[in-house]
Amino acid sequence: MPKPEQTENATPKRRREARGKGQIARSQDIGSAAIFLAVVVALHVGFLATLSSAAHGFEVAFAHSADPGEVTIHSVWGLFVRSGMAYIAILSFAFIAAVAIALVVNFLQFGLLFTPNVIAPKFSKLNPLAGFQRLFFSSQTFVNLLKQLLKLGLVVLLVYMGVKDHLNTFYALGNSSPQMIITTIESLVYNIAIRFAIVLVILGIADYFWQKRQLEQSLKMSKQEVKDENKQAEGSPEVRSAVKARQRQSARRRMMAAVPKATVVVTNPTHFAVALEWDELTMNAPVVRAKGADLMAKRIREIAREHNVPILENPPLARTLYDKVELDSPIPPNLYAAVAQVIAFVFKLKNKTIA
């Protein structure tokens, strides 16, 4: 049972860890019930064919035994093996059906799962005191006892009802053939067994949902545990700060590397600097390649001078570009006219220089 402070549902990480440890919602009752149902159906389906084959085998065995000259230890053993082949076939069919249904039921409950930790030996399980407590003082033991008593009561009830309803049939079997006696008894046993198997499957399904609820309760977390897990997933504040610092440094390096390719740098002139790139053949509008304030603006201006990128003072435009336009984004339409004047001036300046 969860502690009073464990009010939060388990996180996906908690569920993955529990699954890795073998803590899953699994009902053994539904598995055994499904296997029992599969065996009952398999034996019933192959019963008539097995009965006919076995009868034929016994006929052959008795026919050979009528000739004393052919009866040896080896021939008797061979006859016994041939007579038993019919039973081997139906038992094999029932075994295969049981294995197949067991695999399907387990897969439907928890999918594919391999947990070596569960089968590893644990010395804590060798403690007799702990084992005694689990055996007599655990709620799970009490629940299991109630389930077994319920199953026993259902068996007694179903057998009683099945026999009570067929008393007249039993009286009539005294004048019936051996084959009729065998098939009638098999039909009665099958009817009782199939009802009991269906009831067991229903109880197993209910037990699965009970086990799932118990697992959910055991995996519940406190609010502090959820917060601690989120912190571990995101990293400590120091780590997050270091990561953000590295990201900022990387962004600054990329930004500074783009300054030499700029068409013009618009300044405040000292507080802000914005580098614009414009190519009339490939761009629909000028793009902000770098921007900075104070020391960063100073560094942008220095790189621009080193690479002969024109620097123009336009404080309102520089401030607007710095505040409103993100890096590597085109300028908005409301700034087209102001930026066009700056770029036109730069082109005229370059023409004069070339001339």
C-alpha cells in the first residue's frame, strides 16, 4: 500500500524501472485458467477419435494374444505401444494447446519481457523469519486463501449441480453398452469442466485487474519524488546553466562568423549594432545575420571594419531591428523602406569607390 504522502501516479520513468525489475501486472490465475480451458477443449475434441483408435488397438492386441505361439515379451510390448499411440496423440495435442495458450495469455498481459534480476538468487529470501511473515501475515496470502476457497466452493457446486441433473441418466447406464457408458460420462465430465474453466477464466480476468490496481498503488509517488525525478531528467541548475552558456557561446561564434558576409552594419552608433545581408538574386528581403548590444555591438563593428563591411549610423533603425527581428530572419515589411534607403546608400558608396 502507498504511504499517505504518495498521492501522484507513477511517471513513465518509474514504470520503466519497475518493469525492468519484473514488477508487472500479472495474474497467475488467468494463465492457469486459460491452460485448463485449453486442455479441457483439446481432450474433448480428440476424445471420440482417441476412443475409436484405442478400441481398434485393443482389438488387435486381443487378436494376437489368442495365438499363444505369437505371444512373446517383445510382441506384448509392441502391442502395448501401438495401443497407447492413440493416447500419446491426444495428450500431445493437449500439451501443445496448453503451451500455446500460456504464451498468448502471458503476452497479452505484459508483452515480451526478460528480467534476469528476478531469477537471480537473493539471500534475503532465505531468511526464515521473513518467509514466515510473508506466509502468514501478508494481505496477499489472505487474498490467495479466499480465492482458493472460492474455487473449491465453485467446484463442489458445479459437480453437485451436474450430477443432480443427470441422476436418471446414471440409472439408465446400467443397461447401456460400454461405449455408451464411456461417452456419457465423458460428456458429463466435459460439461462440468468447461463451466468450471469458464468461471476460472472470469475470476482470472478479475484477478488481473486486481493485480494491476495493486501495482498502480505500489508505484505511486509523492510530490517530492516527482519533483526530484524531473530535476534529474532536466539536470541540476548548474548543469543547465553550463549547457545554456555553451549554447550562447556557440551562437555568438556563428553570428560573428556571419558578419564578414554582411552587406551593411547599422549602428546606434555605440549601444547597438545589426548586420544585414541582402542578395537580390536569392533573397526576398534583407536578413539579420548578427546583432548585439554594448560590448557585442563593439565586436560586430570591429569585425565589420576588418572585412571592409560598410557601417552606417541610424539609431532608430538599429534599435528597431535589434528589438523586433530575430537572428537569421528577414526584416518585416514595415521596415522595407528604411532598410532599402540604407542599402541603396551602400550601393552608391561602393559605386563611387569603384569609380
